[in-house]
Amino acid sequence: KVKKAVQDALGGVLFIDEAYALCKDHKDEFGKEAVDTLIKEMEDNGQNVIVILAGYHAEMGKFLNANPGFRSRIAFNLD
């Protein structure tokens, strides 16, 4: 579903509200796969889509820490 969402947004914007809900905790295998897929799609299609991840500050911090390379792939962070 994540890959399809990114593919559908090519040439535009993908807005994910409450993005932290993609990955509940470190034991959430589905969530980990969703985050890994999102990162891969952001890498592969970064020139063709803008991805906006929104959510509460504390929850988003945990979400971004779900994958060690996630933060380095985000160009801007607004609090």
C-alpha cells in the first residue's frame, strides 16, 4: 500500500497525517516494512514527489527513530 501511495503521488505531494501510526513500536513487523518501503520510495522517487509527514511532536520523534537512516532522508523538519 505504501509503494502504491507513493507511485500515485508522483508528480505531486503525498501527505501522511499521523504518520507515526504507520509503525506502532519496534515489534511491529508490518509497520517496520511500511517505514522501510516509504524510505526506499523516497530515495528512488525523491525528484518526483514531495512527501509530507505530519503528527504530534513526541510521536513523530519515535517514528523517525524507527529506522536509523530515516532522519537523513528528510530535507526539512518543522516543529
